Amino acid sequence: MPHKTPNFAENARRFFLSAEFHEAVRILTELGKKPDKSIRVLDFGCGNGVASYALARLGYSVVGVDSSLGEIAGLNAAKKIKGLDGVHFELVHSTGEKIDFPENSFDIVWIREVLHHIKNISDFLMEIKRILKPGGILCCLREVVIWNEDQRKHFFATHPFNHITKDEGCYYLEEYLSAFKNAGFLLEKILDPHVSIINTYPQPVNSGVIFDENRAKQRQQGYDLFSFFARKPSKADIQFQTLPKYHGSSITIGKDVQIIGSKNIQIGDGTCIGDNAWLNVCIRDEKLRMKIGRCVLIGRQSVISTAGYLEIGDYSLLAPRVFVSDADHIYTDIYQPVIQQGTTENRSVIIEENCWLGMQSVITGNLTVGRGSVVAANAVVTKDIPPFTVVAGVPAKIIRMYNFLTRRWERIIDEAHIEKILKIRENIGIPSRAEYRQILEKNARIRYIAPIVVGKGFTI
């Protein structure tokens, strides 16, 4: 990298002007930590001090920490740029991975190309959480990710400095994610190798390239760079940490989301729930009553309610203001307030995998929306929908179906046309739910829904 040359001043100024640095600060600002003297930053593993200089020059109060006293990439190099361009920051010599600061000392901990050097990242992240203030942000930039043991061997065998320093390291992505989770952090952003200039710098982002995890796992050599932004829970966040009881990782919950009956809800990895959404379990017992799959997007102001059992399959997309419920209010006794007559029970709504429910659509009753189906905006669905079908209208009617013989979507003409396509499916077979889930998993290039699509909430 061009930030470790003998010209210390140019190193610092070059990093300050870099697109990588300014993108990281943009994300910090988005997360509520814009440059200000009141915001204390710990630059852990500061090396030659270029990030300490850049952060302080923008207006943060910065403390740089490193265990190395090196003249090129350690504290002695960093000392040479203290005061450069009138920029001042503190420098502290540390011992190894030890962090000698009181609890709640910093608003931001900045770690660049350091976390993969740490021997026990779970314990280290717990220490970082200790010194962060509630609501503080940890950013770990350009961390080395491997996907198999052959890549690990190749990484150590080819690294130009490991035979000298003996401190290089690399981890599986799941090891990083587990360490963040075990330490109690809320992951705000996970940046894959191609999505951000932070990871691609000095090369620009190629918007046409999408990271393919399956292909990465098949490589015998090489590694990938990921970046992470995580938050120490504040009091406002803590109330959500127990919600729901059963949940995966990298789940994003928007602002003002209400979850009632959380013990009865399961949410899969990578799912996003948009601002002002409402998840409700009417009967709160020991049963699992609502199951939301992995990488599901629930749009803003949507309502998901169950008194029986409700399921939303993997990779399904719900637009804003969608209503899904298996429960109706009972109104049989006209002399009693409807609100005290209870709701229907023992019904279920199953939305299978990879369904798209359009804006303000309504799914209600005792029914199944088949896998791969689309519900048009404003449609009202009260009956089963076959897999790989498009419906629209009030009440919803079938307007398109996928023909597995011609491998094309066909516009439906009449009931006979529907029966014809169903007969073709019966004769040649279609993927079961389990088979379709495996197909989606194989082809999916996403691990989580980007938080930006649901609002400015938080991740769990």
C-alpha cells in the first residue's frame, strides 16, 4: 500500500485524501458519529499514524495505540507526523493486544487491517466493547477472510512479511461474525470484497461485479477483504437484544419496529425488517408461531400477525405496507364488542420461498402462497396460490403461471389454461420446497439484506 513509504508526510496526506478513508468516515457519519472534537476515537494498531492524522485533521479527538516502536510502520514513524499541518493527536505504546483504558472511554474504535492479526478475536472484541461508550461504533476495515484450509496454507506461505513478523492471521467469515455476536456487538454493516471502495482501494469499485461466495469457497488460493461496522448496544438497543428469542445473525431491524410475542418468533440470518413494521403473535405460549426465513425483506409499515402459525420462506420480498395474517376478529355476537370476542385460531398462512408480495397487498385466511410466486400491488389473497404463479386483483386471480415445459411465464387466458399448466407440472415434476430452497441457496449471491433498504435502525 502507498501509505508506508519513507516519506511520512506524504503518506499521511495521501491517506487523508483517499476515497477509502472518506467512505469510511461517510459511514461513521451515517451511523451518528460525524467528525467533532467531542467524539473520541481510538486508532488501535495505528502503525505509522496515517489514520490518526486523517481522523484528527477532520476534527475527531484521536488516540493512536500500537505495540510496535518501528521507524517505518510503528509509533516512532507516527511521532514524526504529530503536528503536521497543525494536526494533533495522542500516541500511546501498548503491550501486545492489551487495552489499558477505562470502561466507556471512546465513541469510535478504528481498526484497519488489524483484527486478523489478533489471536483470540472473541476476547479482544469483548475488551473493545468494554472501552466503547454505549452506542459507540467499532469499525474493522480490510480484514482477511478465507474460505477453506488450502487458502489458509497459501496465505501464510506467500505472505511477504509473515516469516519475519510471525503475527499474520486469517479467519473464516463465520468466525468474525460469531466473535462480534459473542462479544455482544450489533453489526451495522458488513461490506463484501466488491461492494465498497474501502475493500477495493486503490482500485475503484466495479459496479458490475458481484461477490460470489460459492466461487470463493471453491478457490484453492487467495483471500478476500471484508469490512465491518458494529455498535455497542445503547439502552435503546438493549430492549431489542432479547427480541426475538430465536434469531440468526446479521438481522436488521428498522426504527420503531414493534415485536409482540417475541418468544414465539424465529427470524433467519440476514433478514431485514423495515421501519414501523409490526410483528404480532396473538397467542403467546411455548409454541413457535411465526417463522421468518433467511434473507427476507419485510418492507416499511408492514403488518405480520398470527393466532395460529405463520411462515415466510427464505429470500421472500415484502414491499412496504403489506398485510399478512391468519387471524380474523370474531364478530358472531352482535351484542358484544368485537374487540372482546377474540380471534380465529388454528389457521395458518404459509408464504413459501422466494415470493414477492407487492405494495399494500393483503394475504389473509388459511392458505399457502406457493414458492416462487408474485402477488401484485393492492391484491387481496384469500385462497391458496400454486407455486410459480402471479396473481392480481380483488379478490386475487391468477394472471400468469410458469410453464416448466416451455420454461417461460405465460399469460393466463382462462381456467382451462390453468389446468393445462398444472397438468404439465404434474407430468414433468417441479422442485419441492426443499429442492427449491437448495437451488436458491446455490444461486444466491447475498448473505444478508443491506440495512439501507429498511431505514436507520440497527442489526442483531
